[in-house]
Amino acid sequence: MKHYKIIDHEADVGFEIYGKTLEDLYKNAVEALFSLIVEPGERRPEKGKRFDLTDDQGLLIVFLNELLYLWDMEGFIPKDLSLKIERKKLTGTVIGGIYNPSRDTIKREVKAVTYHNFFIEEKDDMLKATVIVDV
């Protein structure tokens, strides 16, 4: 089963994400987002980040923007996620490493994860989401 697919969108870039559970969908969204940003070298987990987020409209967008903020401020690259998503609340931990120019390659700048054309749908026991990012 494929986890995500990069899609072109006018002047921006997007991705479709797939998963059997919300937790899988979110993990695959993180993988898709960071596949646009950086080609990480081999690393051991260096740092963990705890999340406790609530949102009525787009919890996935809020979560991805939080990770994008950590990338912008600290060079944090997620590697492993342990998430629990119930209703409109996400709790969990993201473990990863810090960008190192001698080991990692930046692909492009992603400015924000947007609400434009965002949706999550369930079909045939599979979740699918579409996310557009501002580059």
C-alpha cells in the first residue's frame, strides 16, 4: 500500500495521504511533508517533542504547521511518531534529529501548510487526505 503521492497544484505543491487509521494518516502526512523539505541522512533520534493539540477545523493542518515551525526554528526532522488521535485532539510524541548540513540535503522551502482544498475522506475502509503547502 502506498503511503502518499505528491501532486502539483498551480504555484504550490500538495500531497495525497493514505492510511487505515487516523494515526497512520498523520504519520504518512509527516513523511510526505518532510519528503518535500529535506533529504535526511542517517541519524539516531536526538530529540523528542511532546504534542497536545486541539482543533475543530483542521487538526492535521495544525499538527503539520507545528512540525514546520520546529523545522524552521530548530532544524528538527521527525523520524518516529507515537500519536493518539481522538475526536479533535492529538496527543503524542515525535522523535527526530536536528538538521546537519554535512549529512542532510535541503530540497525546498515550505512556507506553510494551508487549508486550501484540504479534506479527509473515508472510502473502502481507507482514509485519504489532500493537503496543499505554500512553497
